[in-house]
Amino acid sequence: MKLFRRITALACVLACLVVTPVSATVADYYDIGFMKFNGVYVNRFGLPIPNVAARGIDVSSYQGTINWAEVATDDVSFAFIRCGTTNTGVDKMFTTNAAGAAANGIPFGLYYRTYAPNEEIAKLEATYTVMCAQNYGATLPLVMDIEGSTLAALGTAQLQKNIQAFCDVVRAAGYTPMVYSSKSFMNTYIKSCPCDKWIAQYGDNFTYTGGAKYWQCSSHGWVKGIEGRVDIDFRFN
């Protein structure tokens, strides 16, 4: 079985050579995966990923200038675009990315990296995210990105209050709210939330059992139109 998996992985690598941007190096090929082969999305061992509806990406200023016309040709069915953070303000590539995705027919949602210490700040973050969605035509969920030690220190009760406040504002504006976090952070600190979940768990299998709409499976993806690595996401059925 181990030999079969290695052979399958090698076959996937060879197939990826045809479509991988030239910026990829040999050391990166193990991290490609998560592409569609023979009509089925597979992990890095070439094994099918169950219940996948679509593949997408999430981006921020870290990806630099993106050629969205090329992205649209590389099996990217949706995108989540960072619109800002509490600490640094507007993402410097947000307007460019939102306009590029829209112009090339890629449905997108927005995410905001929160550092809100209380419900009032969470409401302001949600209000800003809604304003961005209205101005740039986002149609997918508006996401509260919760991670890191600063947020963990707030404790579960306060995090849940912040999430509720964010969700209330987003829903009142007619959008779908969602929370992004890692599997570990969600299980340890958030525990439950009144909205859809987008879970980060890097690896070949998704083992989060709390119900999730989206899975961020890798930070090492390669997509046409983006120099360097990009996060790969799946939307589940």
C-alpha cells in the first residue's frame, strides 16, 4: 500500500509539471496536490477528497499583483479576499483584487482579520466589511478571521460575543457571515459559533467534525497568475 501511494504521488507530480508555474521548484512538488484528476479532486497522495463542490483560493497583499485573467483559467471557482485588519487597516491590494476577480467572473467573499477586544469593535469591523462588499460586489460569505494568541487570551465567552456581534451586522445587511479559524483554535477557544465555518487544517485529510462549509487545505498551492504560493480552499457539498 505504501508503495502504491508513492507511485500515485509521483504520477500526480509528473502530471502537475505540465500545469505548474515555472516558479515552482522540485522541493515544492509534494505540496502541489489538491487538483482535479479524471474529474475528481485529489490530495497529495492522489487519493480522492470526498464531498467537494468547488476549488478556490484566498488572497491578500502577500500575493502581490495578481493576474486574475490567468487565475480564472486555472480551475479557481471562487476566492476569498482580505479587505483589512484591525491593526493595519485596509489591505493594500484589496480594491485591485476585488476588481480583478469581479472583472473575470470569479465569485468572491471577503475576510477581515480581527483583533477586536469586545463586541463594539467587532461590530465596527463587520460594518466595514459590509461596506466593502457593497462597494465591490462580493456575493460569497463575509468572514471574521479569528486566530493568534491575542484573540486566544480573550477567552471563549468573549470570542463568542464578538462573533455574535459580527454575524448580526452581516446578516442585517443581507450577507452570509462566516468564521475562519484553524481546527485547533476552533476546538480549543471558539468551540461553537452561530454561522458557517471555514476551517484551516493543512494536510491530506479533513478531520474536523464540527461541520464546516469550507476547508483551507494548504498554504502551498500554485495557481496561474500568482507568483509564488497561495492558499487552496475547497467548498463542500
